[in-house]
Amino acid sequence: MLVNRNYCIILLMPQGFEIIRARIKDDAVVLIDRLMRSKQQEVVLVLPKNSIISADLRSLKILKEEAESVGKILAVSTENNEI
């Protein structure tokens, strides 16, 4: 099922996008830095199931706000059903 969900997200995104794969220990600061360094306007953030950032919904909201503040479109792909 996850593969289908990822596949749909990628189909809906334009060709000029970047996939950022978060590591389990990546926090919001690390991911904001990676997001800001992306040369693409559209970014898909892939979160591992037990990642630190997945456990903190406030950090995800901050990440989204940071993306929007610089005109980036952020999509999130994860196995965590709470997000």
C-alpha cells in the first residue's frame, strides 16, 4: 500500500521535484537545512516509520511553514498513520 501512495504522490508532482529521504535521527533543523538547500520548488519528504520528526507533529508543522515561507511546495510520504 505504501508503494501505491508514494507512486500517486510522485505522479501528481511536476517533473522538477526533489525527493529528500530523512534519516531516523534527523530533526527539524537538519530537514529545514536540506529543504532550503534544494534547488527545486517541489519537494517530497520521505520519513522513516520511527523517525524523530514523525513523533513531533509541531516540528512537521514548522517544517511546512518554513517551506511555504520560501515558496516551496512540500509533500510528505511516511508509513506513520498518525501524520
